[in-house]
Amino acid sequence: MAVDYAVIVVYLAGMLAMGWWGMRRAKSKSEFLVAGRRLGPWMYSGTMAAIVLGGASTIGGVGLGYTHGLSGAWMVFTIGLGLLALSVFFSARIARLKVYTVSEMLDLRYGGRAGVLSGVVMWGYTLMLAVTSTIAYATIFDVLFDVNRTLAIVIGGSIVVAYSTLGGMWSITLTDMVQFVVKTIGVLLLLLPIAVVKAGGFGEMKAKLPGEYFEPFGVGGETIFTYVLIYTFGMLIGQDIWQRVFTARSDKVARWGGTVAGTYCLVYALAGAVIGTAAKVMYPNLPSPDSAFATIVKDELPMGVRGLVLAAALAAVMSTSSGALIACATVANNDIWSRLRAASAQGDPHDEVKGNRAFILVMGVGVIGVSIALNDVVQALTVAYNLLVGGLLVPILGGLLWRRGTGAGALAAVVAGGLSVIGLMWHYGILANEPIYYGLLTSLVVYVAVSLSTRPTDAGTLAAWRDRVAGREAEAEVPVTA
């Protein structure tokens, strides 16, 4: 394993070096939080694909393929569909707003009525997303170095916190580009063909596995529908995703770059399912489907290649973890802390960088602590996604699509949708499908009813909103250098 260790160590050292380089570049709030809003199409596409394809998409996607066959691709496939929908229909308007958070968008649209509450919901979501990504280090470092769970979380989490704190979004962008390349080579170009060949090819796979492993809808229609509600819609409104949209240098980059990234996700989804199906042929009795990825990498890949593929898994986890961490810190500082202490939105750019850097460090330490203490990650992430989609989807999309929506309607929808989801999870169980179904319906009904029964949004607020969406009023653009 010496060569594999060397590959991993070089990769991790490179991540820290890019954090140091990013620190020298991030001199303002815009540079630190959204990379100066000047990413071109190639960097934008790579970083967007990196943020959405994390450990769940890689290790979990292979595990679903191991359990369900090719239809196991649907979870990651719906993530790609969500990114495509965001890019084609909404990203241009989002990019032109020139804001930093989803809650700032809600304030602009509704006149400052739902900012803090929506910020709390979004903060909980991004926190749990960062936690679940951080916990995934335990699996990878166990395969690499045979270290215990706590030490693995501390090692992986500390590296991500270090480069994220140093350079903010610039560091994360640079590391994500490396991670995107490593994932493409490690998973698509190496692991996928090797796994298929080791399993005897598709003919042998079909001969040894039940027919349902090769049915496109074998995972079940209800499961696919739930994936769409949670992941496709979640892609439309998550702070971690929007914050990447804010980095685009133009609305065209946001639209077309995101479309490329979404298409890449569809390919990645199918690749993970095929790898998992091949693993089922080679290892039919694994104790856990999620161990399929590590098992096939450890047992079937040659020296050096094994290290690169494990680095690809590490890259997948790190990209999601760092994106969720900066999103969590941005929401905590800009949407919650600054509002609660009634701080001015304007200030010295250098002081704002220091403040946001401090929040990333504090949130990062908190994420590591929660990751060590938490056991049932799946349930925690399900709660976060249910609250995000059930509470915020309707007010956000309503604000973008329906002029008659009001601040009172948005606030009522956040409360009603969130409380409904919590109550239904308590009644049906956290992993049940009903909470997200009925929670979304409740949020929609309340949003429409309250909006229609209250006074329309102030004409001046709507006029300012239309100007921002059209790009007529925004902060000054930074000259393109990347």
C-alpha cells in the first residue's frame, strides 16, 4: 500500500497548498464567499459537479447499484435532473440577483419578511449536510490507514476546515476542480471499466443476476417519486448549490455551465449503478451494500490505481463537505448572527472576510464535534432535507414564479410546512414518505391562501425585485480574471 499512501498524501497536501493560495486571493467579502462572481464555464461546471456529487453519490450510489442493479442510479440521477432544472429555468435569474444567500433573495422578493426564519431552516440543512459528509471520512480512512472512526473524522474534517477557512470560496473552487478531475479519472475512467471486466462483462453479469437488476424502474415508482421530491427539488433551493451559482461571471455561464454539470451527473449516476451491479456479481454476500465500493477498490484494483480511486472517493466527500461548510457559515453569519445583532449590511471588506473566516472555523469545529457524536446519519439528513423542501421550496419557487405571492404567505408557508413535516415525521416515522408529501401540500395551500388573503407585495419592492432579476441593479462586477 506504500504507493497508494503516497498518492493520498500528495493529494491531501495539494488541498492544503491550494487553501494557502486561495487565502492570498480572497481579499473581499465577494472574493471570499463567491469567488468574486467571476468563474468561467469550465471552472463553474467542474465545481458545480463536484459539490453535488459527494460521498452519498459515490459510495451510496454504488451501494444502491449493489442492492437494486441499474435502477439504483435513480438517486444520483434525480440530483442531476435537479441541477439541470435549476440551470435551465432559474440559474440566470439567481445569478443576476448578486446576493450571497437564499434568505437574502427572500428578503428582496418579499420585503424582508422571512429572512431569519428561513435562515435557521437553511442553516440546519447545511449543518447536517456537512456532518454527513464529514462522517464519510471514517469509511475511507479506515480502508486507507486502518484508523478508528474518531481519528478518521478529525483528520479528514481538519483538512477541509483548514483550506476552507484559509481561502474561502477561492480555495474551495480550486480544490473542487482538482477533485472533479480526480473523480472523473478514478471512477469513470478506471473503476468503471475495471469493475465490469472483473465481473466478466455485461453478458456474465446478466447471467448471474436476477432480471430485475437490469430493469430501469426496478427500485420502485414510489421510491423514484420520493427521490424527485427530496433531491431534485432540493437542488433547486439549497444554499450550497445557490452559492455556487453566485460564483458564475454571467447568467450565460450559470445556465450553460450548470447544464454541462447536470449532464455529467447523469453519466456519474449510471456509472455508480453499473459498478455496484458488478460488485454484486463478485461479492454476492457483503454485510452492507455501502461496503461494496471499498471492497471492490481494495481487492480488485492494482497498486497505485487503488490509491487514485480512493483519492477519488475522498475527493467526492471533501467537495460536498467543504461546500456545505462554507454555506453553513455564510448562512450563520449573514442571515442569523448579523440580523440578530442588527448589524449594518455594509462594512469594511477586510473585516467582513475576517468575520466570515471565523464563522467557517467555528462551524467547522462544530461539524467535527457533531460528526463524532452522531450515530444515525441517515435519519438526521432525512430530517434536514424534509425541513428544507417542506419549509422552503414553495416560498422560494413561488417568489420566482408567482407575482401575487406575499411576505405573509411566504412566512406562513415556512412555518406551516416545517411544522407539518416535523409532526408527520413523529407520526409516520422519520424515514417515511408521507411527511414530505403532505408537508409540501400544506406549505403550498397555506402559501396560496395567505397570499391571496393579504395585501399584495408593495409595488416599490416588486419594482426593485424586477430590476435585480433583470440585472439592472446589482453590485459592481469584478473584471474577469479566471
